[in-house]
Amino acid sequence: MEFEGKILRSEATHDGAGPRPRPPVLAVLCVVLLAVGWAGPDFAGAQSEPRLVDRIVAIVDEEAILQSDLDREVELYRLEKEYSGESVTADPATVRREMLERLIESKLIIAAARQADMQVDDEAIEQSVDQKIQQFVEHFGSMEDLKRELKRSGMTLGDYRNRMGSQLRDQQYLRLVVGKFIRPDVEVLENEVREYYLANLAEMPAESDSLTIANIMIPVQPSVEVRQAVQAEVRIIQEALATGRDFVDVAREFSRGPNAKRGGIVGVVGPGDLFDANLDRAAFALSVGEVSEPVVSSRGVHLLRLDSVQAGNRRAISQIFLPIEVTQADVDNAQNAIEDARQRVLAGEAFSLVAAEVSGDPVSAGNGGVLGTFVLEDLSPQFQEGLAEVQVGQLTEPILTPAGWYLFKLLERIDGHMYTYDELKDNLHQVIENQKIEELLAEYVAGLRERFFIDEKTG
């Protein structure tokens, strides 16, 4: 038999001290038969032809890694990257190779764990899978959106649940193996931690400066003409809806949002999911089929319709959206206003009085512009740059942000400091311990490759 012959030839080329364990032929044949579908009910019939529905890409010990396993691993890798806000930059072939290596190493760890009679907690794994799915639901907006994303990746929710369960099971086996075979051999001495601290002193974290600041903010607002044009268009839309025209058709004609081509469909949202509190309140005050009055947000004007109410007080909504666009003239007018405020303060007027009079920041204006005390690195990069060299009592230059122009006054600066060895030693101890575990684990897995049978299929 050809398949068995490939295994025998694979062992014949092994140069180790002893033969690698070979999976029983019957077990291998069972895996092959499970991975192949047959065209007719009687596979012995003259018209029957084998139909390949999956294939084996590797065998580790007595367990097969199927092409579908590898495909799902690649898609899960992509989803996890997207979930964390990263992008996959490696070429597909490199990603598939890395994922296959990950699967092979996982199978080796499991083989070693089972050989040592280790058991995992299946109930805890199931709970972890449920938590992971809920995290993805929150990330994509709804269970339906998650299912759509999985379908785009060629997976069902069941596929994802099974694969995630396998990953978490692999992680539990890894922790058990590390705890039994690796960690007992790891020792981190006090002098190692201190030497690491001194050798990497330039990279040690530091506490940033703390700043107490006051601000004046002039929002960049669209011109009266732009607002009047949007209001006129809103009236036309409301009149169209009042005549009985379908919301979907009106949205496709008038909406200028990203969901206009879909008839304004936004999707399912929960309380607090929308970016603006006014939108949130409007969406959850509607009855099914009802259209809201125009809602003004920082992005434009929205007319919301409640399509349905779903479990957990979640709402399926659609919208017609008209942006309120800001022109360069609007930006320039706001810049002139913030520069005028700056000159008034430089000429001797109290910052607090000018802030109370002209600032568009409702939180700080009533407090003379005082915002509070902040760690410098917690501020936006624009604000950090503007405040970096300012001395106590001085003003920054005007800073433009999407919200408008900002002018800051530095009221107090508390200098930060480099963290001491005593403050960092526990964290550094963990860093060194993890490094040693990774090195020993790599050696351990390399040894497993010699102990257990591995056959990669290159066809």
C-alpha cells in the first residue's frame, strides 16, 4: 500500500540512535478513510470514484494534522491579529509554515503530556472558549457580525469553537509540561537580576513627568452656510419619508455614510456601543419601525430607525447620515480666535478669565480652564510635544486637533524619575525566568522531535 510505504520509507531514512515509533498501520488507515469521501453509496461499484475532502499535512506520534486544521489555524491567527489591532505582514507561505510548526509542536507537547498521564480541565477550557467568543462578539459588535466574519474566513461558529478549544487545551498541556519538566530546572539568582538591570539600564522604564495644566479650547465649527444646507436636506428627507417612501430607498438616495449602499443598515448595538451619547439615547428611545428626529453628533446629522429589538436589550438599527463638513476657512477662523485669546493672556489678562469667557471646553471653562494633573505620557502625542519644553507659568503655541484648537498653560510640573532596582527587581526576576523557560522549552521540544514519530506530507 502506497501510504504505508511512505511511512516505512520515512523511518528507513531516520538516522537517530533508535527507530522512531511508527503509528500502527490500522490507525493510519482509519485517519485516511476519515479524510476521504466517496462519490457513490457503494464504493466498490464500477462507477464509484474517491473524492478528496481533506488531506493529511503531517502526522505526529499517532495523530494526524489535516489541511483543514492548518487552514483554521491560519484564519485564527489572522483574526487574533485583527482583534489586537495588528495586520499580518508576512507572506502567506511563511504564515502557513509557522502555523504548521505551531501545530506540530503542540502535538509533540500533548504526546509528552499523555505519556506522563497528565490530564486537562475540560470544563475550564469550555468556560474559556465562551469568554473568548464573548470578547470577539464585543469586538465585532454582535454575534451575527462575528458569524459573518467567520464565514468570510471559511469557518462556522462551531469550527471556531472547536479550534479555539483545541488551542486552549494545547496551552493547558503546555503549562502542565512546563510545570513538571521545565520549571523545576529553572533558577534565577539575585546577582543575575542585578546584572540584568545594570546591563540594560538605558532600557529600564521611567516614571514620566506629571503636569498640572489649564486650557482654552476653540472648537472648529462648520460655517452657517454649511449648516443651513444640511438642514434643508434633512427637511427633504423627512418629507420623502412622510409620503410613505421606504427608509431603505431613501437611505440609498440621500445618506452619505459608509452603510448607504446597504440601505443604511448599521447592525446590532447594545447600550453604550454608539460613539455619541445623543445617538445612544435616541436609538434606545425608539419603537420598532420608528424614525428619530435629526440627531446631531460630532460627525454630522443622523436619522435613526429601529429595525428590531433583540435579546439582551440589543437593537438592530439603520440610519440616514449627512456629514457636516468643515472647510479650511472654518479651521482658519478658529485659529484666529485661539490666537486672539493667547495674545490677551500674554498682554496681562488672567488666563482663568479668558478661559471662562471664550473656551469651548465645557468641563474646564467653568473652572477657569483648569483641567487637572496628568502624567505626560498619558496625554496625546500632540499634547506631549506641545508641553514638553514649556516652563511653569508659560503658554504653549496653539495646537490643532480634530476637536479644535487648544492653548495650554502649565501650572505645575513634577519631574519623573528612573525606577530603582528595588522597584523593578520582581518584574525583572520574572523576565529572566521566562527567558530561561523559553530556552529550555526549545531544547525540550527539539528532544521530542527525536522521541516521537513525525511525517510531514509535502505533496
